[in-house]
Amino acid sequence: MTTAQEGKAQEGALEDAAIRSADDPDQGNAPAVEALDRDSAAVELARLADLIARADRAYHQDDAPEITDAEYDALKRSNAAIEARFPDLKRADSPSDRVGAAPAEGFGKIRHARRMLSLANAFDYDDVREFDARIRRYLGLGADSALAYTAEPKIDGLSLSLRYERGQLAHAATRGDGETGEDVTANALTIADIPHTLTNAPEVLEVRGEVHMRHEDFHALNARAAKAGSRTFANPRNAAAGSLRQLDPEITRSRPLRFFAYGWGELSAPLAETQLDSLNRLRDFGFSINPLTRRCDGPDSLLAHYRAIEAQRAELGYDIDGVVYKLDDLALQERLGFRATTPRWALAHKFPAETAWTVLEGIDIQVGRTGALSPVARLKPVNVGGVLVSNATLHNEDYIAGRDSRGQPIREGRDIRIGDRVQVYRAGDVIPKIADVDLAARPQDAAPYAFPETCPECGSPAVREPGDSARRCTGGLVCPAQQVERLKHFVSRGAFDIDGLGAKQIEMFFTDDQLPIRTPADIFTLAERDAEAVTKLKNRPGWGETSARNLFRAIDERRRIPINRFLFGLGIRHVGESAAQLLARHFGSWQALRDSLTGPPEAALEELTDINGIGPVLARSLIDAFANPSECEAIDTLARQLEILDAERPQAEGSPVAGQTIVFTGTLTRMTRAEAKARAEALGARVAGSVSAKTDILIAGEGAGSKAAKAEALGVRVIDEDAWLALIGA
Ligand code: IVH
């Protein structure tokens, strides 16, 4: 299961449960209340108490409901009706008195003091050398200065943040969306590798690491589960996630989880000056540090250690999916800082993908939210590194034809045809891909694949713009596939992430004539458009009173939405999570962003492309979206339903430049331009590329020319590099 799927685990589980409960012998049909005498009423109440308790356990503790919400509600209703008729038979353990934790509220939420980030990936040696070169460029270091790194296994588990205050474990939280995670403190306390108290630790210490399960423990757990007829886990990572995310910590205690510490979040005092020494201090506090962690003096020795770890992979006894490299010097880490979601000073070097050969039985075309026609390979199912694969991506029409987007041959120009024997590869959690084709095994009658030139969903012409690798449906929001995919994106994890409203439910509402959701705004007007919405919904298969009410509550909770999630949710082409974050930080508020995007296009283009990390293609796409009247109207209609929260400015508290617009010009001598820009942004400033009346400060390095003159003319404050460093206290 991917993380996104885990988040919406209820979807699949409900379907499973519906199948299972249909032939569950001991559920039976409840006798009518009127037909019961006292004795049979008591028996029936006992039976219902049992069934409801079992359903509660399955739902809340095992993450695997056994009956649908509707069936659950029916049991509760029967119980209440019998109790109403025979009040004196009400049991001490009556289910009516138990308030089962609402599914969406299973865990408390914890906001991380420092965001939990992910890692940039590398797949080959060139990527590793480029990582080192990029760091040197950023820091302005020559190729011959020494630069040490650490290398350690990338554990395939789930990350956990442990916050210690005055030496006591204050709370433990899963990563969640990186900003807010689930409170799993009680569960973390049951893991033997996690100390409850620390001696001589800094007053505040957040330890971060990976919870995982060893192979032998995973197999034993699955064997026990299979014997007891309960759910088994697909792999150790899912087993670890399912075991940590238990509402009953006693269940977590019975599952053999392990924890390797690999880093930290907030600290009231530094642990050491280097990554490795800090890890050693964590080990002294009682944490397990991966024994294969080494200090390496550059890309060659990183690669040597990568190979050594790879050679031991099968014998480690736990899953790893690569090797993580981190710059060892913490002062340099600090200078390098972070991109939107990943640190500049760390890299995950992933192991190569697993591969297998099978037959391509067909090619389906899927239409995405931006109209791209994506070919999907339908394969004769094949086992690829332990996972049964029957679908794989074929990217686009050029890829099938054997050329890249510049027209250069790939696979030496071999095209892919239905009936071919093809090589599938799978790396980690990503969608499997088709890597190669075996021409010797090609059937005589296999014909070159003719890529469709009309949209298979709405029949509109599908065209390819110059420079675009995808052929796209021109139907826009007339195309039902684009509409529904946009909605799925809108409710996805990084966007609005509405509990109980996943891809499956979107498909249901999209084709529903009584309770239609066709646009994002429709989600928020559903309840007001139809006063009977809850009643109508709870009578649908797979829904009940509880889940219907929970859905409307979850929708209401998302009416207050951080601006970055809102922007990402709009699904505008090229605006991914990182870009949304950059835009949010730059503009601060929805009003400021909207004003800029609906103002003169040249000014908007200049302002957008001035943002570090936003290029002209993305900027154009945004401007075009807002210039399109129906799109702009749809966005405004949605915005009227919401309270869009301003961006939080990182570390801007007490910053002398928070909210100011600054421009660098000339040559800086103490740090590179990239670093200066990143530092200023970290302090809450906006860094622009050109001087205007909006500029607050111009930092003029050596040889500053026309920009300095323009700034003087506009009366903008001009300072030199030393004054700038003094201003920010560097
Ligand atoms: S460092 C700011 N080190 O990989 C960087 N992560 O793809 C924090 N992971 O979310 C991550 N082993 O859950 C780091 N030795 C290791 C790791 C590791 C596994 C996971 C971690 C992170 C994910 C990023």
C-alpha cells in the first residue's frame, strides 16, 4: 500500500468487509423487536454486544473493518430498540454507552516543531557526483577542498519523530504530511528500542528515525495471523505501519517493532559538530544507530560503501531500499538549508529496480487531469521482486515508438507492440515501467501500435503541442475523465485530503444524479444544496449514518485550508506541491497571489519568474489558468466556500527582513548568490530579480551597475555585502 492508500485505508477495507460479512454465518438476521419475549431479548442483546464489540475491534484496532458502516449502524439500531422495549435488560457493557472513536479522529494530531522532510533521489554514480558538485558550487568550494559525508542504509519502514523534554519522552508522532503527524506516543512507548527517559540530554531533543520490522518477526506475525484467520500483511513495511498505527497500544506491544535513529528535529542545544558525532551521541543516549553507518571522504568512497551495503542487503534481516548520504559538517548543512521538501545536504541513492519478463497483452489509454493520454501496459501477471505486476506505464507515444522527446532513439529504436515479450521493472513503491522488448520473441502478426488521435473518453481531438511529450485531449472540462481526475487530485493527500472522500468516492459522486459532485466547489456545497444529503447518503451501499456524518464533518474541517494546499489542489499544470509552497511563501496570501495573477500579464510573469525555483513554463501555465474566464470563475467560486490561510513565514519571527522585498546585485564575496538568496528567504524576505518601487533593500556586491543606479533613483535603500551580513546577524 502506498502512503496515500494507507490514508484512505477505509475504502478498500469497506469493500472487503462487505464481501466477508455477506457469508459470515454468525451474523445472521436479527429477529424483529416486536417478536421478542424477555428471554430471547436478553439472548439477542448478548449476541449484539458481542457482534458490535468484534466490529469495533476490527475497525479501530486492526485497521480492517469486517462489516460495512451500514451493517454496523443496523446492529446499533437493533440494540437500542431492544433496550428501549426492555430497559431493565440493558447490559452493563451495553454498546449504547460506548462511544467508539470516530474513524477520522482515531489519533490525535501533532504539529512537528520542525517539518519532517523527504530526500532527493539518486539512481547512479553520476547523480552522486553531481550531488557533491552542487554542494561545492553552492558553498563556493573548489574541487580540491575536503568535504566529508556519512553513508548509511535507507531503511524501508516509516519515519517517527520522538520529542523528549527534560529527558522524558513527551510525545511521538508519525510523519503525516510532514507538518502534522499522528500522535502515537502510547504505542511508541511499547517499542523496546525507544528509551522512555534520557540522561544528560538537551532540554528539548527531537529524535527522528525509522520504525521497521525484521524479516523473521514479519514472517512469524503473518504465520500467526494466517492461523487465526486474520489479515496478513503484504510486506514488512506495511506490517510495521499497521502495527504502529494501532489505537490499542497493547496490540503494538505484541508486535516486534524496531527503531533506528538517523537524525533529529528541534534541539535546544547542538549534539555535536558533525552528523556522525551526533549519531554517536544518540547512541550514547540509548538509541540504535544503524551499524553500517560510515564517514566517507567523497563520491568515490560513498560509492564503495554503497556497494558494500548492497552486497549485504539480503543478509541484513530487514528491508532497505538504498543508501542515504549526508554532509557530515553540521555548520555546512545549516548553510545549505532546504528546498521546498528536501534538504540540499542529503541524498538517497536508491538500489536498482527489480526486473522480470512477461507478455504485453494490451495497451489501455488513461486520460489524466491535464488531459494527457497515458498509455498503460496490460501485462500477463508476473512476479517482480515479490510483487505481482499486471499493469505498467508506457509513458507516452514516443516511448512506445522507441524514441525520446527529442526524437533520439531509445532501446536502440526498438518499438513496443501488443503481443511482445517485454521487460518490466519496479523500483520501490513507484508504478512499474516497461524497460525493454525482446524482438526475437515478437509474434509475426504484431503491428506497430497506432496511438489514438482522439480522446477515448470524450471523443475530442487529442493533439500534441510542440515541445510537449504528451498528446492531450482538447475537451477541457467537457471531458468527464479530466473532470473526475481533477477532483481526485483535489482530494488527494497533499491537497485537500478529505477523510472519507478518496478516489473511489469521487467516482461515485461524480456519476450521482441525486448528490452530484462535478467541481471542487460542489464538495463544499453538497450539504447546503440538499438538506437530505445525509439521509440520502447513508442509504447507499457502503455508507451508514456514521460515515455520512463523518464525511460532512471532514468536509467542513477543510473549509479552512493553508494556501499552499489550496494552490496545489487546483491541479493547474506544472504546479506541484513544491511550487505551491514557493508561491505561497512568496505571495503570503491568496488575495496577493490572485491580484498579481489577474493583473497585467507581463508584470505577473516578471514577478513569478523572479521567485527562486519558478520558471517561465510554470509561470505561463498559472497566468493562462487565471486568464481563462471559466477556470478563473471556478476558482473564485471555490475560494468563496473557503477560508484560505496565509502562508507561515519560516523562522521569520524577530527577523529584520521579514516581509521585505530585497534584490541582490553585483558579486558577493562571502557566499554564493544561491546561498544568499536562500538565507534571505529563510528569514522571511522575498528575493526579487529586478529593482522596482516595491523593492525595500538592494544589496550591492562588487561591481554593482545599473540596478544600483536605478535603486538610488527610486530612493530604495542600498547597502553593501558587509552591511547585509551585519543586518541579518550572520
Ligand atoms: S534522513 C531530512 N536517513 O526515507 C532528511 N531518512 O525518502 C530526513 N529513511 O522520510 C531523512 N532511512 O523515513 C534519513 N537513514 C535514513 C533513512 C531515512 C530511511 C526514510 C525517512 C524519510 C524517507 C525519505
